Amino acid sequence: MVRQLDDSPKTTIVYPDSDGKPMADNTRQFRWITTIKANLDWLFANNADVFVAGDLLWYPVEGD
């Protein structure tokens, strides 16, 4: 059996953190975070044991 090797270049993921601190969100992420938070508020409105909060920064993890 003959196999062809895949020698195409691998995509490099860039983590632009020049100061080592988390990157701020962009508008699209902000909308998703606030939409999800609002829906979770609605979902758990009758459950006093649930507190819903949102974090407006995202923390990329290399390789994840």
C-alpha cells in the first residue's frame, strides 16, 4: 500500500499578548457574553440558589 504524506504547512495560532495580560473582548464576543448571561438570568429567574455573572475578558489557552 502506498500512502501520500501530507506535507502541507500547519496553521499557526497567534496569541497576541505583548504585555502578558488577557486580551479584551471585541464587540461580537461582548454580544455573545451578554446574550448568554441574559438567557441564563431568565432560565434561573425562579431559582434563588443560582447567581449568574459574566466576565467581559476572554483568556485564550494555547492548544485549546
